[in-house]
Amino acid sequence: MKFSDVKDLSLSELKKKKAAMTQELFEAKMKNELGQLSNPLVIRFLRKDIAKLNTALAAKSK
């Protein structure tokens, strides 16, 4: 996900997307602990995407 894609979303869409990605990150972490995650780099990418969403949310809420 690129930041240019994120900055065009509305505030409610950003919140929904952040909640969904946070849940996905939690599930990926659990699968990683159990050894079921095939690609552990997914966790890194999810964390970066959530940071992009947080940046966009902060900019929109001003």
C-alpha cells in the first residue's frame, strides 16, 4: 500500500481500514507464535501500513 492511496480516503474509511489491519496484524502475530505463518515478513508490512494509516489520520484530524 502506498501513502498516495491512503491520503485520498475519508476519515471513516481510514478508521475502518486501520481496525481491519490491526486485527489482521494480531492474527499474523498469533500464527507466527504457533509456527503457522509461512511468511513472517507479513508482520513488518502490516506494521508499516498501519503507520501510514496513522499518519493520514493525524493529518485529516487537524
